[in-house]
Amino acid sequence: MSPFSHSLHSLRVRHGLRQVELAKLIGYEQSYISALEVGLKGPPTDEFLERVSAAMALTDAEKDGLRTAALASQRKLVIEPDAPPDIYWLLSDLRDEVEHLTPLQVRMIRDVLALRGTMHESREPVRRLKRRTSMEAPM
């Protein structure tokens, strides 16, 4: 279950609403609410978040929590084109293993990522390949 799925379900239950009631309040289908809560759908649009926030009269803290959970629930990652090859290899390894990680391994990876502000190791500059112009002939 994604952070957003969990947050939406918890908020709805805390506010005493059934899926069908929330759907009617915000103008969406109950099946869409269900798909979000079980994680079949990715995070929703800002419009959806605004409608849910208004319909349930969420506090600022609840709105922020729901928005943060939606951001954390993104399923796709875009890498900058000039990222070093090591980043690509790391993400390839992670993609292959993510479904098999134990809770301890996840915690360890998150702990390493939290070190980013304490590490002073500089990153190697990215080496870019020069493109040939159409006037240059290959040797």
C-alpha cells in the first residue's frame, strides 16, 4: 500500500465517510476512490487533492500530509540526462531488487541517503562526449 493509499483511507475513515459518500462529495466514481486506496492507481491530480481537502474540511496539517504522501507515492523516476553512469547502475540494481528488500535493508538504504548532508566527498565532474558537426568527417 502506498503512503497516499494509506493516508486517504485513514482520513476517510477518521472522518466517518464511506467510499461512496466521499465519491459523491467530490464528484468522482467510488471505484476510483477504491482503486486509489488499494494502490491500483497512482497518486491523483492536484484537483482531486483540493476536492478531498474541501469535502473533508481538512486542517492545514492534514492537507500537507496528504500532499506529501501523494509525492512520496510517485511510481516513476526521471534521471537527469547527464547523471553519472554509477547512478544508472545503482537504480538498475535497485529496480531488480526492490521487491525482495527486507524492512532492515530499506531502513539501511534510507539511513545512507540521510547522510547526504554530512558527506563532503565531491562528485566527479561529468564527462560529456563532444558531438561531431555535420561538416566533420569521421576518421
